[in-house]
Amino acid sequence: MNKPRLLSLVALASLPVLAQQTLPQEAAGPIRQFELMDADKDGRLSREELPGRLRENFARVDGNGDGFISREEHLAVVGRGRPGRGGSFQQRPPAARPLPAGIEALRDLPYAATDNPRQKLDLYLPKNRRPGKPLPVIVFIHGGGWRAGDKSSGISNLSRFVESGDYAGVSVGYRLTQEAQWPAQIHDCKAAIRWIKAHAAEHGLDATKIGVWGSSAGGHLVSFLGTSGDVKELEGTLGAHLDQDSGVTCVVNYFGPEDFLTMIRQPSSVDRTKGRDYPEALLLGGPVPEREAAAREASPVTHVSKGDAPFFTAHGTEDPLVPFAQAEEIHAALKKAGVSSLLQVMSGGGHGFRSPLLEERVKQFLDLHLRGIPAEITTTPIPVESRR
């Protein structure tokens, strides 16, 4: 009997994310690999838990850009592939994450009136909710360079809010760049927001209180939702609820790209002046300098105006992928337009971070704008260990 072949993370350096490759592999090997590297047994891998030679691939495996590799993200790259007919690589659907006891889930709800598995959302509701009071909604949009990640990662961010009984949570899937280019991604997200509003009464949701939260590419998409609610040209025509608008109440943006035209000139570990296969080029259908009009349209800063949603932006000063200057740029544009904006500096932070203090400030921000709970939110810089 052949032993399972273990694909190390080192091999990822030569593989595009979600590439169509032949990877004959069983899950037992990758799961055991994950468990051995998970030194603190918290069910996720930090950059520091990886052997030194593997760390260079960390950001590629961290599909949602939260600074940790979950078991699902690990398996998505090294343990979920299976050979199909003719040796082509097929992607197994992501496994549903275990739910905390206090949450019920309605998964894979189609929001765009299609059968596309990417155009679905997961709705999370508290089992013990306050009777007769509609729940404000926190919508999470995953990262992954617009070419990786999936909505299954959302529950790890939403669970503490939903378990409290004070919120409903939604995690949104969207088409990746292997399938469609811009503006398909924002059309999907806007269709999801319209679906939530149209089905609010059915599920006991408050359609007037929708906060959006995302990291990396998800940060870009939630920033875009926050600044383009009044841009009809970018609304799209997906779904059965075009009578609804896609405006949102507030935005939590973790290290999202905000201006593609300035980002190509800012220091980064990604050389955006060469090649055609970096994330923004794949999103736009060509290198940013050759797609200037599309790059401008796809940049959240382009659409900033006075009536935009309040923002809370958290960004690491040592982010090697999305320069910290992107956070400064969206913050300055919002302030200039008279929009409430908080910039949380994560001192020493890379492309992903965790901090109890940050989590508390995010909660204050969401409670303020979605539940009306007064708060004086400080944005004193938070020192964190870089997770580049």
C-alpha cells in the first residue's frame, strides 16, 4: 500500500494558489502535519510556529489574511486536492466549521439567483436572542488576494458577536479572479447586501443596521461597499432584489488596498511594476499601468464622498504586501470629505495580526454604530509582533 504523499508548504512556492495541478493526496498526512506544527494547540498556525524555511509562503496559505493559517486554509492548499478525470485537479468544497453551541447556521443561501457556489452566503443567528427586537448584522468578507479563500472562514470572526445574542452574522462568498474579473467581485458583494435587506424581516434582522468587515482583499471590498453605496454605475444587476440598495452602516477594514494607482509606487514585497500575475493585475485583467481607468474605478478612494459610512481601519506598519500608506490614504480622504474615520495603527504589524485590545476597539466601534451604545474609542497605536 502506498503511503500518503505529504506536500510540504515549501512546494507552494512553485504553485499558483488554487492552481489546476495534479496533486494525488490524502488528507491524513496534511492533518498530521498541521497538528505537529500547531505548538500551542489552538487550532491555528502563527507564522512563528512554522519552521523557518516555510515562513516565506505564509501569506499565500493565509487565505483570509487574518495573520493565522487555519486547518481549513492548510487543507485548501495541501490536503483538499484530488485528481479528476484526465489528471486535472479538482477542488473539494470547504468543510463546514464546527459551530459554537449558541449559534445556528443557515448555510449556502444563494443571493444572486444562480447556482454558482461562490455566489452564496452563510447566515449565523444566535439561539438565545432577545424576542421582538431585530438584530443588527455584521457581514464578513474574506480575503485571499481575490483569488483564494472562501466564506467558511467568516465564522471565526463573527462567532463572539453572534454568541452574545446581540448580532446576526453573515459570511459572503464571491467569484474569484480565476472565474471573473472586476467588477464581478463587488457586484457579488452588493447583491449579497441587497439579499440581506430583502430577507431581513424573514430572519429577524435590522435592514438599517448592517456593518461590513473584511481583511486584505476583503478589506478592499468592504471599503468599496462603504464608499460606493451612492454610485449606481457600480451596483450591478445581480439577483432578484434590485429594489433594495447596497448601502451599509459602517466599515471595519483590515489592511485593505485602497488605491491601486498609488500602491504600485509604494514599497512592497510584490513588484507591481513587472509581470501580469500579481493579485491586482489578475483582478483588473492586466497590469495596473495598462489598466489605469479600471484601476481608478476599482479603488475605494475614488468614490469617497460626504455621505459615506464611518470607517475603522486597522493596518500594520510593517505590512509587506499592502503598504501602510494605503490605510493613511483612505483615512485622509474620508476625513477630508467629512466622514467619520478611525485609523488604528498596529505598530510592527505585518499582513495580519491579532490583539485583544484591537478586538475590544472593534467591538466598541460596531456597538456604537449598530447598537447605539456610546463609546469614546481611542486609537492609540497597538504594538504587535509582525506576522509577515
